[in-house]
Amino acid sequence: MYLTAENLAARRGEDLIFVNVSFSLGAGEALILTGKNGSGKSTLLRVIAGLLRPEKGSVTVSDSVGVEKRPAAEASHYLGHRNAMKTELTVAENLDFWRSFLGPGKAAGLSTEEAAEAVGLPGITHLPFGYLSAGQQRRFAFAKLLVAHRPVWILDEPTAALDASADRLFADLIEMHLREGGIVVAATHQPLGLKETRELGMTGFTGVEQGVWG
């Protein structure tokens, strides 16, 4: 599988925040977005995930020989700043929703308890999500990536609210996803501990004015 972005540009309000962003990632590759707050990292991730329409350009996924192109959103998980879980529902109910929403069949992933075990929190999926600590909530937000398979993971500050042990656990899960042929695009201020990554430096409004991109 390939993830390809071609000549992307996006606005924030009336202002262009980035232009001419292009990259291509194959199975097992990771791209880390770097740059200051406001440089366009989160905006680019939302464009890739299909949550924002680009001003121009396209983001697609294709098979291993580069054909059968389709929107990247159809093959992507998105983990943003918010956890996208209902606080009044149990952890199990939340994860069951995401499994159903993302589709059965080829999208099948881990069971709820297997996902809870994978993020280091077995035995508490019966609790309401809102009862959990911020770190526990973040772990279970990550677990929703595991209950339904999507080859592209789009991660915005995925280790926010986590301690060092959880950082390592997340890095191991991301590495496993890459070894299995997945693709990762992540924005982070903290190193994810991944062994091999590519990097795209975002410069935001300054880059638009100067026409220069890292």
C-alpha cells in the first residue's frame, strides 16, 4: 500500500497555512511532522484524515502496484487531541461502537479485552470512560485503533497525558503496526522512540510567505 499526498494547500480562516506539501509513504514507513505550535501540523493531519478539505491537492491510498486509488480517509485511523469517546458509556461500549462504525469483515481487529490488554489496562472495560484518569483515557483512545484494522494511522500528539512507561508501550504498538505493513503519519513534540522515520518540517505562515518548505 502507498499513501500519497500531492501539492496540498490548506487554509485556516482566510489565511493559507501551508502550500505545496507532497510526500509518498509505502508499507512500513512512518512520517513525523515537526514544527512550532501553529505551523500547520494538526491541519495537515486533518486534511489527510478527510476531516478538512484542502485548498488544493489530493491525498490518496493505492495498492502495492500504485493503482486502485481511493481517498486516504477510507483506510485511516485518526487519533486527535480529543479522545473521541463518550464519557457516560463504558470503555467496552465505546470500543464496540468504533468496531461497528469502522466496519466488519476485513476491518476486524482485536477483541475489546485483547485491546485493553494491549494498552496495559485489562479488566476495567466495564467502567464508564469518564471515571478514568486522563492517562487511562488516552490509552483506551489508542485502543480503538486496535479493534478495527486500518492500514494508515494518523496520530496527533498521541502520547499526550502519558507517563514514560505508556510512551514505550505506544511506541511498541506503533512499531508492530509498521512491521505488519502499516503506515503512520504523526505530529509530536516528544520523540516517539521509533527506530526509523522520515521527517517533514512544517513552517506555517512563514513558509507560505517565503515559499520555502523543509
